[in-house]
Amino acid sequence: MTAALSPEQTEVPGAPAGGTPVSAGAAWLVLLAGVIGLAASITLTVEKIRLLADSGYVPSCNLNPVLSCGSVMATHQASVVGFPNPILGIAGFTVVLVSGVLALAKVPLPRWYWAGLTVGAAIGTAFVHWLIFQSLYRIGALCPYCMVVWSVTIPLLVVSASIAFAPDSGHKNLQILHRWRWTFVALWFIALFMLIFIRFQDYWVTLI
């Protein structure tokens, strides 16, 4: 008996033969992740350029002592590979955006392509978690636009992995992970929110 396809892999009527089938919902999620991530990365890059051109420039995302892009941009963690991190985001999220457009257009993409996108998303996720740790416990400030990138990276990983590695009847563990994937995403957001609240609780208390 053939296992049912996941929502991410439900074949759309009229889709061209070949490649890995992707539902419209999954394609939209990939596209939105690309658009949001690319917009945030471009904005960060522009803000960094303005800050380099004028040391007195106040970035638009400097909202308070905790939510302050400027404080983060001035650190070495903001340029890990020798140039601003957002440039990596521009390159990566451009690929994601194009993937979403192709998926919506029902262009057949092979499974290896989605597997590669999943690997890229996994690397991005690992990097994001390193940046989260640095922001919370080393820099002591949060970049709002960076947090936008954080918020789309995890869902992107989940969607791309669901497309590339659909569980079948012979992989019970994958079936369990697939069934609870969005629960894990929700728990991740809750955990991140709690870490931020606990780390800066003294500041939040002063606002009450």
C-alpha cells in the first residue's frame, strides 16, 4: 500500500511530470520565506552601508537599548566571513525566492534540488542559532531585522525538508517527526521568546 503524500508533496493537478511534486501551500511558504528574508537582508545591508558612510547615522531599527541594530552592526559577529552577514542572506534568500517562484509555476525540480535547499537551510539555521547566542549573551542587544531572518529560517528548513524527505511507511521515526513538525516550530518560537524575555527581564520590568 502506497503511503499518502504529505501536504508539502500533494501533487497539484496539471503539474508537469518529473521532479518532486510540491503543493501550492508549500510553494507559497518557500516564496514568502524568500521574500521576507531577502527584504530584511537588503535592508540590513543598506543600513550597514549608511552607517559606514556616516558614523553619526542612527539606523532605523535602533528602537531602544535592547532592540538596536546599530549595537549589533558594530560587533565582529556582524561580519563573520569578512563582510557583513546580510550579504550572505541576500545570496541565500535569492535562491529561496527563485525556488518558490519555480514551485508556484509548477516547474518540476528534482528531489536533489530540494535536498540541497534543505542542506542550505540547515546551515543557515545553525548560523542563526550561533547569532542568537551571540546577541543574547555576548552583545547584549537584538537586531529587529535579524530577528525577522531568524523567524523565517526555521519554517523554511521544515518546509524544504518535508518536500525533499517525505516519510514513507518504512520510516516510522520520519513519520513522527513529520506529523509533529509544526508543533516543534511553535515550541522553538516559544523557547526563543522565553530566552529573550529572561535575558532582558530587567529592562522589561522598567517599562511596566
